[in-house]
Amino acid sequence: MDISATLAAISTTKEFASLIIGRKVDSAVTEKAIELQGSIITLQTGILEMQAQIQSLTQEKLDLEESLKEAMTWKSEDEKHELVTLAKGVHVIRAKENQSNSQSEVWYCQSCWEKKIKSTFQYVTQDYGGTHYSCSTCKTKIYDHSDTASFGL
């Protein structure tokens, strides 16, 4: 029996108890009918509280399913990438060798990646010391010393 059928049955019983009270039957029956009405009200309150709990648990379940889906998606994405050291103390995340398109290699900020944010390093400038990049989200700056400007010398 579902909750709405139970509530309908309780309502019918409540009406019956009210009818008995209104008919002026002997006092013992009237007392029991009043007692029955109190029990019915308590039961209705309990059922309504259970409905609220069911709704809350259903929403919690949906939220957990969504979180799990997001975690699995991120795990799948993370497994396609690797940490690469450009120079001492300079690390980036990039697609693994078999996953990358060598024409358009993208570097992701390690700090943002750990927060599950895919934030890319953007070219800033190039000089004799190397090429300067900046994270588009956290503004971390890195220098690729292996890619220096020659300026025709």
C-alpha cells in the first residue's frame, strides 16, 4: 500500500470516528472514537514527516549520483594527461604522447589541474631567457628556458 492510499484510508477512518462522536452513542464508544481520532492525527503527521524524509533522501541520492558522474568523468580526463617538467621547478600538465596532437600541444596549469580546473597557459612574450607563459585562471607565470629568442644573431 502506498502513502497516498494509506492517507485516504486514514481520512475515511477519521470521518467515521467523527460520525460516531456526532451520533451521541454511549460515552465509552465516544471516548474510544476521540482516542482513535488522536491516533489518526498522529499517524497522519508521521506519514507526512516520512514523505519529507523520502524527498530529502531522493534529492541526496541524485546529488551523490551527479558527484560520482563528475568524478568519473574527471578521472577519465586525468588519465589521458601527464605531468611534464619543462625545467627545474617548472611543471605543466599535457596530453600523453599517444593522445596529443603535436601541432597544437596545450599546457595546463598544474595548480589549477589539482583543483579539477582545465586552465591553459597562454603565451605572453619571448626573450633571450625563454618564452613566458601565464595561467589564464590563477595567473601563475612560467618560463620555458628551452625556447629562447634568437633575434637574428
